[in-house]
Amino acid sequence: MILQRLGMPIYLQVKSYILEKIKAGDYKPGNKLPTERELAQELGISRNTVSAAYKELLLEGTLEARQGRGTFLRNQSEEGGSSGATEVSGSKRERVLRVIDTAMAKAIEIGFTLDQFAAIVSIRAQEKTIAVRSMRVAIVGCAVEYIKRYIAQVGQAANVSFEAVSLNDLAEGKVAAELLHACDLVVVPSEHHAVVANLMGNSAKILSIATVPNLEALLRLARLPAGTTVGVVASSREFVETLKSLLAKTMITGLEIEIMFETDLEEIRRFVLQNSVLVVAADRQNQVRQLLGDDGRDIIPFYYEIDQGSLNQLLARLIAPIV
């Protein structure tokens, strides 16, 4: 199974696969998920691996276990309310409440009242929000499509100014290293860390992140019969190169790849109508869907995105410099 050959911990791949199903709406709040045995059989991996992925999602509060009934997608709108579901020990909400309780107890030991503690926390949160809003963050990547995805992810959680920087532009001198030095934080996928560190001299501003591909897209491509022609609609050659490299790495072979970089709508329309299966960069997905309408063509969005652990680390770094 391709999950065995991706070069990252398999349980994290399973976790990403589940999160993709949630994003796609295949798993809706309150829905029961497949049993560990069922999902293990579907993906061709061990039950223990699925169990590890489920446990991490349970701890994060994404899923909830109902005794004797199975594992369900938590309804976040009901968290803290009376949903009738068993609360998940160690969920994100419970963990942050423990942090607050500890800080509150220490504040009282120092001599503050609860009202004073609440006021200080409120003021500090406002200070952090204002400070983060003024930050400038460079997002470095090999393909413009992936950079846009990374910016969208970070932008959903933090209101900062972004600089989108491609590795090719850095290598060719189209973007000066001074731009990176001028930023408060430089975010770069770990596989490109050495390139950026060489330019910046191992600056403390550099934050390496782990990125993961859209596993649902890989699974769909792996199921295609040999000889299938796949049309790829992209904006950059780097996108196509990384896609082909990943297909080779995961041993997805036998597909005929045709590529479209054009932006002219009529040219794109002709191209997509010639292919029954389309791999589309995330930033061009809506454009292709509008051109096709509801003709039932198989559209597979493909992207790399920031791993959730790295995203959390990144967000924590945004407020760390404030003292």
C-alpha cells in the first residue's frame, strides 16, 4: 500500500487521511468513523497504526470515544455543552483549562485576586494580538501553489503580513536575502532548510516545518488503472515536478501525465474536456470546476500543506518574541 512508502510515520499519514476526509465532508460532526479494523483493512496497514492515529485525534479533541458505540467525529459546537457524549480526557479544551487553572493558582499565591488575574490575561491577550498583527512572515517554498496553501493555513489562525518567496527566485537573485532578514519569521519546509540557512547564516528567525501531501489524492491516483491519462492543471513547473517525484516515490506508475500551464480560459476548457481525470492545483480548483460545471469529471485537488504539529509550533513562535 502506498502509505508504507511515503517516508513519514504511517500513523501520521493515517491521521492526515482522516483529517482530509473531514475537510471533504465525508465525515461529518456526529458521524461514526470506521472501526480500527475496518480502516486498517481499507488502507492495507496494521490495526495498531490506525489505533495510534485515532488516539492522537482523540487527545486533540477532534474525535470522541463513546463507550460501547465506537469512535465519532466530535461536534465542536457542542463542546462544553450537554451533548450526551463522553468527554475526551486530554482534549485541547481540557488541556488549556488545566494551563489556565495552574496559572490562576500561581497568580493567587503571588497575591492577585481572580478579577485581577482575569483583567491581566485580557490585557496580555490584546497586547499579543496587536504585536502579532504587526509581524511580517516570509513563507518559502518550491512551488507557488504550495506557498499559497501554507499562507492560507497560517492566515486562518494569525493575522500577520506575508511575503511569498519561491526557492527559484532566491536562487536566481530575483528575491534578495535581505528580504528574509527583514522579516520577523522565515518559515521553510525542512527539506529546503539548508538552502535558506546558507543565505541567512543559520538565523534564529528560520523555522523549519514538516509538510504533508494530500493523501486522499494519492489514494485516488493509486486506484486508477494503468494507462489512464491524467491531465494536470498547474501554475508552476515545480508543482508538476514534485507531483511526479511523489508518484515515483510511492510507486504509482503507469499513468500518462499531460500538463496545462495556460491561463487562457478557452485553452483550459479544451484541455480539461480532453481528460476524464484531472489533477488540479488547489488555487486553480474553483476555476476548473466552473469551466466543467456538473459533467461528473473526476477532479483530484493536490497540494502539500503544513503538518498540524508544525502549524501549532509556528503559531506559538509568533507570540514567543513578546516579553
